[in-house]
Amino acid sequence: AQSVTQPDIHITVSEGASLELRCNYSYGATPYLFWYVQSPGQGLQLLLKYFSGDTLVQGIKGFEAEFKRSQSSFNLRKPSVHWSDAAEYFCAVGPSSNTGKLIFGQGTTLQVKP
Amino acid sequence: EAGVTQSPTHLIKTRGQQATLRCSPISGHTSVYWYQQALGLGLQFLLWYDEGEERNRGNFPPRFSGRQFPNYSSELNVNALELEDSALYLCASSLEYVGPTTDTQYFGPGTRLTVL
């Protein structure tokens, strides 16, 4: 079955520190992978996506993610976190052919300490 | 360019009533998706409409239904509301599905439905 796991429910980092959010997926075919961010009470904003090609993907707001097929992972990174990055982050896989469905992980809440 | 818009922002209903939520996709997008984000349950896929047709639905009862209009906007209807229907309902849109590079879903701000 297709699934996405975000092992960390909550992460706290200091402002200016580096960040890595983990995402592992289970998917039968070549995965299409996404990271979205959700600020409190808001919708989802697309940070970046991977379809094929270069396994290191650059996104908005200084985020990047690396696709590692051997580890079934698509971890999100940022070299220096800003207080405005505090939000909930969702990893997603899909949509599979003819379903339109994105499968989301449970999300990781990022808290940034001043 | 305007993003996905949803209305209303908040909706309060009582158990047994009907709720109607609306979504306008990004200009040029023909596919609309609905997701439910309930506390503790994460983001669950509800429905997919493309070119006016329902293409797929998630594991939700038939009282969750919707439609897509000729201008590609969409409506989600929830009948016989139950307390557990309280959630944030997110709409997303994408270009016509012709392959993975067109599949990127862009989300609206959501409608917060509260059932009392």
C-alpha cells in the first residue's frame, strides 16, 4: 500500500540553525514527491516537488530536498531557519495514475526558538 | 495571478443540516480536488473532478458529494452533518491531467466547517 511517514511529529530548532525534516515513502512505481507548508489556519503552500532528474531539488524560501531511492526518502532541508518558518510541514506522494489522490504524511510541526 | 479561492472562510452548522462549500480554481486549471483535514486524522482525499466529471472519490460516505461547473469551479456538499464532519476542507486545482508534470496540486486557504 502507498504511504508516507514523517517520523518527527514535532521539532524545535533555534533561529539560524540548520533544519532537516524526514520523509519516508512506500510507493509501487516511480514516486512523484512534494513538500507543502501550512501556517496556522491557512491552506497548503507548495515548497518544492520532485518528478524525475536531478535528485536534489530546490524550492521556495531557501528550502531544498533530496530524493534517495535506495532509502525511500525525500528529506527537506534548510541551512538557516528563520522565525517565520515556524509552521506545519507535509510530505506527500502521488498522485497515482487515474486517482488524482495525493497521499500525505501526518505532518511535522516546526517550532523556532529565538 | 490569483490562486485557488474558497468560500466561505468559516461555516457553522448544526447536526443534521447540509453544508455547501465552494472553490474556484486557478485560471486555466481544469481539475479540482477536495481534501478533509480533521483533527488527528490528517489530510484525507475526498473527491476529484475534471472537465465536469467526478473522476475519483476517497473513502467517504455518499452524503459527501459535489460537482464541477462549466467554468471549472466546484462545490462540495455535505448532507446530514455529523459532529465528526468538523474539519478544514481544502480545495486544490491542477492543470488537466495528461501526465505527472501537470499533476501539481495548488491549494486554497480552506473552509473551516464546525458542526455543533
